[in-house]
Amino acid sequence: MRAFSSDRRLRYSWQICSLAAILLWGAINLYLAEMLSRHVSFDLPSSSAMADGKGGGGATMTMSKTTTKTETESERHPQIAMDDAADDASPVSEERRSRMAYTFDRDLAEAALVEHGRDAIFQPLRAYVEGRLNDTVPGTIDRGNLDEKRPKVEVGRPAKFYVPLPLRVGSPDDLRMFEYGHRLKSCHDVPAKLPVDRGFGKYVARNVNNRDTFSSGKLDVWEEAREGCPVNADPFLPWIHDMFPNKDGSVIHLIAQNKRRCNSGKQHWEDIHALEPQVTIMQPVSVRRISDSTARKLAPKLWTSDNKTDGTNIRYLLAPHEEADHDAKFTRFICRFRAMDYSRSPPELIVVGESLSTYPYNHEFVNYRKDIGDLSMLTPKGKDNAMFWQSQQRFDCPVPENGDLRSAIASGQSVLSDGTPNIYLDVIPIRTAPRYGKSMSYFTPDMAGETLEEVYDTFGWGDLMTTNIIHDGDDPIRRGGTDNATRRMKNGFDPLLFWGRKHVIPEIEASGRWENLPVCNHPGVGYKVGKVLPANGTEKAVAENSKPHKLIACLWASASFTTRGNAQAVSDTASRLVEWIEFHLLVGFDHIYVYDNTGAHTDKMSLESTLFPRFMDTEVTRIDWPSQVCNNNIPAHENTGERSSQYAAENSCRARYGPYTEWMATFDTDEYMIPMGRYNSMRDVVDDAREAGIQILTFMSTRAVPIHSFMEPFHDHKECGDKSDPGCLSLRNGSLFAEAYNCDFEKPPKPDWSERAKKQLYLSSYVFAHYVHYATVTAGLLQTKDEANLNDNDWYRSFHESKMIDKRTDEVNQAVMLHSKSVVPEYTTEWKERCKEGYVPTHGKKCRVGFPWPQNNERGPKTATTDGFGYNCFTNEKLNEFWIPKLRDAMKKRIHGLQ
């Protein structure tokens, strides 16, 4: 009997131990699943995070139309924490667990390509267009005085806002889909065939004297979306010109332009107004992850999917900074990554993670520090083009840490042998109303202090958040005081007032979006370096000695083109380009990146044959860049707009190649950087500049003209006489541009007014954005108030770059720029009269032919040639005596090397 009882006790003890082991094993698995989900982007938020709102808490003030009440944290949404905790405790399905760790086998992928063909793998790029946001009261906008050209005068008043922001209750059936797989067919087509515009020969809207508009019906927004670009149909979609990963595959960089800037004329006002979201998406929002069940409870009117197949359970809620997730305080887009699953036959596209976009810099913060007075990122009048730092947009999509995902991107293995991508990115905008003026800036206290400084109410918008709102639905909630542990702003934009507590972002399938943007190779593929960018993708943290280049140049060029206003046709680019590249390689530039815009003007040629095989791949890279300039009017035109293609090329070059060089610049082929004095290399110039603490070298710009002795008679133009009596001059064949145009109207040092067309060399680690002539975003401007205090630096709301950091070059002893803009023959008409000594020029009738002062001495006894032509320009003696002979020799050696 005792033996039986002992045996039974042993058996019971074993069962209890087994049960305990099973429970422990289950707990460990749940813990491991939770830890794994934290490393992929479709994880569930923890219950504690949802309960405390990521640091939120304390008292807030809730405003009704007649009363004010204090709302505690426990009163906000007590059910959210319980619901989400229950969701987090739910078991993870085997199917979902198997999908968590993404694996990629290149051999398997190539085999599938052979077996099933490209069409079974390639996913065509699509745009899903969503209707307009119901954020403002129709008919309440004051458009201002459209005849007043000054951008900050009589700008109008924004429409009244509905608060809180109404939900977007549309379904997938309400979206219109446009597909671009017929033009972008592989990674070989990026960036050239991204749907930026219709392409050569298909343009409908002119870019000079353009008066047709979408609002008038003369342009069809749906036809434009189908044949060209969907941004006018859905302006929350970024106007993407380029995209690429960083070197370690942790971030996808997206390069966009602000399409609202394409026009500024009053006849385009309706279109400009419709494109306001192009500025809105440059303003960050803050969100918080919630579970799908919580989203349904908070916003039951939203469309929901009853057949989720991607295994995700994440939704997003607009929330103030203090309650937002740590990676979601300054975001604007949901980034969904999908990839081909080759474990199935045929391969299937599966979701491999989601992330939230980041900005390389805060556009709103840049705007806040740009002017001593009030400044708005947009105005109802729409004449905002003077704020050129808002031309270029950049944002990043972090790549989830999921199995082989990042390594496949970083290695370039995810792009198959025929250019077919395996990984795709969907970009889903989070849609809100725009913010106007500095008083509506949305910052955290570390950026500009706990209180935004008061500025003079230039626009009369001081009451936008009080009297310019219409309460819609629930009583509005306002942010309370700061009697809690989390620092938050005491003024500025009030997210609870404008968004409320229940604004859930619709599911992706019900949202307008870019879908299947191809993830291709990073620009660093091919560099023989072992070091990589840091995992967080932050350019500031890159060690300079890890960069393969010291000095590079970016060029936006075309084999032929027309100048602003179609004033003149230029076709000498090919010969100019060869000479320009040879010269700048000679003076110390490591590499030249040529953005070839020829495809915007013709489909018969490109610069490919001009560049190669003359130059080596280690010297020159060509980027096919056929997008059209959306507005080519002259600056004085009533509808002055944006040379979008040029500015996007500069934006792309800075983002693509800036991480691989110390110094860089963007020039035109008529601009020569010439080392002067004791310097025989621009590399030595920038080394000494950096040693002196200079981050930006500024080159003043004045116009040079061709020297008469390098020209010959020309008659083949209606304004140039005839063969018997040529009335014009043209450059003699075989002349070097740098030599023939070595005749500047201004003697160094150049006058202050020449700064308006300046060009700059800059440290890529200091300048985050550059716009033709200006460093628009720098590390100095981006320094926050807390960072300044930490470093014992002064900090002022209005930022001005130090002249010790942005330094004008010494044009005699350091370096100078020769601006040799082409003088076409018809510009020399009547040169025999206009160039005579004593001629008084009138507007448009100046001498465009150079007669150099002897020995550069304008004070000498002679003032004119023996033929009576007045001396009018100065030559660069070092260019003539030192650089031109070297240039001729280098070009001859290059030709001999090709033979």
C-alpha cells in the first residue's frame, strides 16, 4: 500500500513538474515572440506603452463650447490599455511567426526568374489617388491680393478649420488606381522613368507663357495622372524624382520636389491652392501605434478589412508629442515594405514590415529660424516661391530589422540579373490640415524652448487657433499645463484641439498611396571601400576619413536646350562639357556626376557618347535625368515658377553622393573654378579652408564675354545680315571656352552685387540642402536650443550663418570663378556700333564682345584699340599662362589614349 502511494506521489510530482515546464516553455515562447516582434516593424505595442502613452500623463484641459474641464490620464481612454493588453496577450499564429524572419536566397530567386519569367516577379509601380481632405470649411478662404507681387503683403487668410480633424471614412473602392509598369520596368529605369511628368513628346502643359490650368478644365487631371504624374490628382502624394537605399540598407532615401512651386501667376491660383498638401507633407505629425481592435472601437465608422492576410495588427492614431511613440514624434508617411517570397511557387509578394518615415531635417524648424519676423511655409495667396528652401523635399523610410531584409538591400543582391527588384516600398501619407505661420509651429521643448517666441503678427493670423476654427462633432480638447514629468510646449500648434483623441489613420488599403516603389541598389555600390554608413543612416555621424572622395562636382546638363523664356537655343553643351570636365579633373576634383537632361528635349541623343569612352567610370558618372523643367519663364514674368528638374537634380546629387565625399558643389558647364595665387589644386584650397574652420566657400559671379580675337564673322541668323555683310560674330572653331571667355567685365575683388549669382563649395557634413546659389539648410541652422545650451553656445530664433563659416574666396590669392555664359551670335548684332568707345548702352543693347585692357590696366594711357573699340574687360593671367597650356596638354593626352 505504501509502495503504491509512493509511486502515485512520484507520478503526481512528475506531472506537476511537467506542467510547470510546459507553462515555463510557453512563457518563454511568448517572451521571445514579443522580443522578435520588437525587431520587425509590425510588432504590437506593449500594454504599458499604450497605457502610459509613451511618457504622457498629468492633467490636460478639455474645452467644450461652454465649459472647461480638467481631464486626467485615466479618464482619457481607460479601455484602450485593457483592449491592447488583451491583444498583446493573444497567441502568435504559426503562419505569422514563419513570416517574421524574412529570408532571401539569390540563387532561388534567379531560378524562379527563369522558371516563371519576369512578369511573375516584377510588381508594377502604382498610385492610388484619394479624394480631397475634408479639413476646412468651403468658401471661407481669403485668397489675398493676387496682383500684389510681394510675398508677405496682402497674403489673404486661411479657410476655417474643422476641429477635430474629420475622419477619412472612404473605402478601397473610393480610390482611383494608376499604373506605371509600362514605363518603369526594372531598377535600370530608376530614377529616369519614375512618373515625374509625361516625357518628351507628350507634354501638354507648356512651361513658357503657360496659361492652361487644371481648374479651368483645359488640362485634365485624370489624364495627367494616367499619362504622366498623379500629384495634381492627389497632392498628398510626394512628387518623387529619385529614391535609393543608404549603404548598409537601413534606410531608403526619397527625393521629391514641391510641385506647388511650379506656378505663381494669378491665373493659376486654383491649382496652387489645390496643391497646398505639397507643403503640408513637409510638416511633421506625431502618431501612436494602437491595435486593430482599439482602432475599431475609437473610430467605428472607418472602413475595416475583415480578411487581413499580412499578419499585422498595427494601426496609427494621431497623438501629441508627449504621447507619441519614440520613433513617431516627427513623421509624415507610413512606410510598408513588401518582398517576394520564393518559398512558394509561383513566388508571392508578402509584407515584411512597416516603419514610419523620418526627415533628415525638420522643414518647419528651418522655416522658424529663417527670418527675424513671422514667416509661413505657405500663404493663401500662393506667391511663396521666394522661400526657396521649401523647393526641395527629402524624407527617409527606415528599413525594418527583419532577417535578411537589410543585408539583401545593402549587398545589392535583392536586384536580380535583369534589374528586376525583389523588395518594394509603399509610401502612405498621413493626411492633416496645413499649419500657417510661426505661431502654429509644432515642436518639442528641446528644439526652441518651452515657449515659442512672439513675433510681429505680419499676416494678422494671431487668432487662427481661436476664432478660425469650427467645432465639428465632439467637444474640442485643448492641451493643459505642464505640471507633469514630460516637457511639452506651452504654446504653438495644439494637436489635441486640431486632431482630438480619436483620429485613427485609415487602413493602408483604404488610403491614397504610392505602391510598389522599387528598392534598388545604393549609390555606393562599386566603391572599393570597406567602411559603411552608420546603421541609423545619420549623415552627420559619418567619419570624414571613411569617404572615398575629397572633392566632387554635380552637373545638370543637356546636349541642347533653350534658356529661360525660350530666349535662345543652346547646342554647344557637348563640346563645353568635355572641356569643363577635363579642366576640373585637372584642378583636383575627384569625380564628376552628370545629370543628363537631354531626354527632356529630344529622344534622338544623350550625353552618353560624349562622356564615354572618353572618360573613365572612376572619373565620371552619368545619371539619366529626363524630367522637364516645369516652369521656364524668365524671372520677371508674372508667372515665375520652378526649374524643378534642375533643383531636383541638385537635391538628388547631394543626397546620393554627399555621404561619399568631404566637399562638393553643383555647377553649370560655363562656370570654372580656378585655383589662384600659390594654389595649383582645389584640393589644397579646401584643405586649408577646413583647417581655418570654413565650411562653405563662396564664389562671387560676374559675367565674362568672348574675346574678339577668338571670334569670326557670322551671318546665319535673321538678325545677322548676309554672307556678303555678316552682322554678327561667333566663336571660332577649335577655341577653348575657358581661354576665349577669359575676359571679365569686373576686376577682382568682385563687387558685392555679384553675390546674387554666387556658387559654393561646401562640406557635405555641414550643408544638408543646397539650392543653386545658396546653402539653405546647414548644421548651424539645425542646432536646437538644448544643443546650444549643452555646448555653451548662444542661440537665437533667427539664424544667420557666420561669415567665418561661409567665407567668400580671395579671388587673387585663393580661387576665383569664371562665368563664361554662352554669347550666341545674335547677341552680338550691331557689335561694331555697340563696342565703339564712347557708345552709351541702353537696355538690351550692350556690347557682348570682349576687348581686354592691356596688362589689365584700366588706368593706362590707351582706352581703345586702333579700330576704336573700347577696352572693357580683364583677363585672368594665371588662367592664360598656367592653366590653359595644361588643359590643352591634358585634352591631347586624352585623345591619344583613345586611339
